[in-house]
Amino acid sequence: MAKLSKETKQRLQQLFQCGQFVIRWGFIPTVLYLVCFGAEEHLHPTSPSLMKIM
């Protein structure tokens, strides 16, 4: 395994922490957006729209 300097390890750790933050706080809003706005044309015409339900 390649040896990494202390500075490189800190940068990688910070990068992974930022990635975890983005995934944790961005996943649910992205799913809600896709459910509410992205799939409306794919819904069956007789099925109620999520926007109407909410």
C-alpha cells in the first residue's frame, strides 16, 4: 500500500466527510423532488397525483 503524508490523509478525510454530508442531507430531498415532479408523466392517468394528495 502506498504511504500517504499526513496532509494527504487529512484532505482525504475532509473529502469523505463532505461527501457523507452531501449524501445524508441531499438524498431525501432528491427523492421527494423526483417523486413529486419527475414521475408525473409516467403515472397512470387515473391514479391520484402526489401533489393533489399533499
